[in-house]
Amino acid sequence: IKSQSDNIPDDNKSSIEHLKGENEMKHKSVLEDIKKYVSPQFNRAIDLLSDKGASSWLNAIPLKDQGLVLNKTEFSDALNLRYFREIRGLPSKCPCGSTFNITHALNCKKGGFVHMRHDNIRD
């Protein structure tokens, strides 16, 4: 009996790499086809979500002392932001008078999250 080893023979390694390359090319082709039919905003989302490490936060160990713990609502909100879905419970109007949406909330200095982020860092 031949001794077993974790080493993959070189001819198999090249076959595996070739198959991975073909698979990646197929996925890129399908993605490019999809991008032809969706909005520019959705195209940008696809590009951002496809970046290396874009999903790393989903694998983070929730360490309380490092501030890496999300409750159910925070996790749900983060997923909704990630996939450009509506976040429930947001007000319809901002204190500045504008319509309240995610883009406005992330930029408004009066009633948006800019103030909240500042206060969280300060405190």
C-alpha cells in the first residue's frame, strides 16, 4: 500500500488551477451580463461587494471589548445597508427639513448619523 500524503501531485495541481480559472471566468462573464441590465447604483454595489475582504465583517468574532458585537437590529440594519434594502423604523423627515433616507442620514450634519458618529467617538 502506497503511503498516503496531503501533497497533491503537480499534474493534479495544474488541473485544479485550470478549473478554478475557468470557473472564475464563467462567474465574471455572468456578472458582466447581469450588470448590463441593472441601474448604475446597483452596478456600484456589485463592484463594492465583489472587492476582496468585503464580507470579512461577517466572519468577525464578536468580541465585546473590541466593539465587534452587533445586536439583532444592528446586524439586520447592516445587512440591509449592504444590499441596498430599506431600513425599517427610519423617520420620513429629517430635522433639517429634507426627506430622510440613508444617503441623507449619512451626510446631514443636523439630524443625520454624522452627529451620532461624532458623539460615539467623542464619548
